[in-house]
Amino acid sequence: MTVAVLLITHGQVGNVLLETAESVLDARPLPARALSVAPDADPEELLRAAHEMVVQLDQGDGVIVCTDLYGSTPSNIATALQHRAPGVRVIAGVNLPMLVRMMNYPGLDIMQLIDKALSGGREGIFLCSADLDSD
């Protein structure tokens, strides 16, 4: 069982996240790719490219498409892709802890992996400063 991951993000955000996760883990345990969205890109062309990537990535267990900002062009492409390709699930708000968490559990099914991604994204956010209240 192998779920794949596709990042659809503004600029090079997705590529950098994948490279960094691979560096942290010293591996890429799940099939994964990134699609960069430039400000002047044609959304229909990007949707076709994303669909082709899903076809190439999907090994029969589904593809989790992660996007950076809900409601943005990358998110809209991901949502449209979900309607064209069975087995695609979309998560907005991708961050490095989310991606690393997914990569750490390559044997899980798609819904279990989504749960891991969501918990990794939430639990990977911390306030790292001392109390700054100067009263």
C-alpha cells in the first residue's frame, strides 16, 4: 500500500518543502512531486499538468494533494483536480511538520495518512518565545 503526495503551491514552496523533508529524513519514503504555480500561469494548463502528475504518481492507493493557501489559485487547482481524479484528497495549509509526518508513515492508508498530516501540521506549531508581557 503506497499513497502518493503532490504539492501544488505558489512559486517554489512545494519543491523546497519536498527537498527539505527529504533532507531531514534522509529519504523520500512516499512517491511525491511538486507543481509550482507562477503568478501569470494559466490555471487550465496547470490543472492538466496536475492531473498528469496524479496519473503518474498514483499506484492505486490514492494521492494526497497538499496546497499552501486555502482559496488561492493553487488551492483552486487542487480542488478542481479532486473532481477529475478519483482517489485524490486535498489538504490546504501545507507545512514542513505536516509533510515530515506523512513521510514517516508510508504504510498507512490514505485516510490514516491524512489524519497524520493534519495532526503533524497542527502539533508542529509552537510559540517559542518567553513571556513578552512587559507590564
